[in-house]
Amino acid sequence: MDRLKLFVPLIIFLVLAVVLYFGLGRDPRELPSALVDRPLPSFSLPSLREGAAVDESALRGKVRLLNVWGTWCVACRDEHPFLIELADRGIPIVGLNYKDDPRAARAWLQRLGDPYELVVVDADGRYGLELGVYGAPETYVVDADGVIRYRHVGVVDPAVWREHIEPVYRNWTARP
Amino acid sequence: MALVALWLIASAAAAEVEVRDFASASERERYRALIEELRCPQCQNQNLAASDAPIAQDLRAEVLRLLREGRSDGEIVDHLVARYGDFVRYRPAWQPSTYLLWIAPGLLLVIAGGVWLWVLRRQRRQGVELGAEQRAALDRLLDAERGDR
């Protein structure tokens, strides 16, 4: 019994070490979205191209990505070529032009290419507040019923797409 | 000296720079309390009052808008939690995922107190309990030692 007691500090140390080790591997910036598995908040916002008002029903009928971007956002520029690649592969992407100048946004798409099926303009960021956007770029997977199934904060690159977003996208696309 | 004082004042004013007109002192107080208690989602370890991130500015404006709509403090916090998650609370709610968080300090204190009492009691018992034989042996040893001197 007294012998065993000698090992108590060692055991405490090992338990702490394991807990802290797993804590190290977690990214504190990654917030779980409060909206996953909830319907996309309703909106009525102008489209970037035609200016006509669009609402959330535009995102029903098939699984889509909703990408939050702005011309002021440096990381969005990094992400842009890969979004074009995804669009070329036939992935439908809707853009949310967040707190931006619509003219600058149109010029950007003309210059760098346009991966979006549709871009809606959230000039004052009010819809971003409804979505819980806290930084661009953000990318959501929205299923055919308009329910948010995944959210990624930060740049979507081939690794993020393959490991996190594509599985969710395929999973919801495969459902009848 | 005056410069240092100026600098201190400037940094105490922190990030919350907007000029606001409040309808009443109580509205101002509630606004202050809310932005102290709510956390900026972008900047991790700052509250809305201390952060100058664009999202913190937006959320401060949102808090004020909701206040003016006549929502209660609880409703405003819930409104933001529904969109940004529990992360935005600096004071965690009492719910299953936080039971441990709230209970752990008290529990640890009780455990520590228990162990302390247990050790104390055991020491006391060991100090008192000497059998007759042990006592005789001890006397012999002490006598022998005195004899040596």
C-alpha cells in the first residue's frame, strides 16, 4: 500500500500530461457555429449583378456552398483561385459580399474571375450578424432544404476542402 | 509627467471609441455592463468593450440597437448566443456542458479539505498510540543513551 502511494504523483502527472497534450492540438480560434443544423436565417438582399432583391429561397433545391467574402479581405484573394476551381468542377457556390463596395466587388470578379452562381450584397454587415460571421472568408455548406450543415472559418484550400467540406457536401448531395 | 498621465488616460479609454447618446443613465449603465460581459468572437481574449476589431464595433452597435428595441439584458445575451454560440459569454451559463466548470472549484476544495483532515487525524492517532511493549522498548533505548553519556 505505501509502495503504491509512491506512484500517486507519477499518475497525477501522466493524467495531466495526457489532458494537456490533447488540449495543445485544439485550435482555440475554431468556434463551433451556433447555426449548424439550423435553417439559413431569412434575408432579402440585392444581388450584385442585377441589383434585384433575392431571398433565402434562392439557396433551396440543391446543396450549395455559401462563401462570405469582400474585396478588403486579403485571405479572400488567396482563396479565390480555388473557388474558381471548385466552380469549374461543378460545385454551386453562392457569394455573400460582406461589408464591401459593390462597384469594387464587381470589378474584382471581372478581373479575377467569377466562381459564383449568385452574389448577394450585405453592404452594412447586418446579415453577417444574423449568420454569426466574425471574419471573412467563411464558407457554409447549405443543404437542399436551406439548412446549414457545416461552417468553415478561414481560407478554403484543397486540404480543407478534401478533409472537412467535401465529405459534408457529398453526404448531403447523396441524400434523396 | 503630464505626458505619462495623458498616455494613461488615453489607454484607459481603450478601444470603445464611438460617441453614443444615451436616452438615460440606466441605458448607459446597461450598455456598459453588456459590452463588458460579452466577448469579441474575433479576438478571443477581449470583451466587446475592449476590442477595436470591426466585428466588435458591429456587435456594440447591435447591442445598443437591441437595447433601444426594449429587449431585456437576458434577451440580448440570448440573441447573440443564438448567432455566435456560447463563446460570446464571458460568464458561462448554467447548463449540462458547464456543470463541471461551475462545480469543480467547490468540489476540489471539499476534496482537498477532506484529505487534509484525514492526514491530520492520522498523524494525531499515530502520536498517541504507543503500546506497553513499545513504551518499554523506548524507555530502554533512552536509558541506554543516558548511560552512554
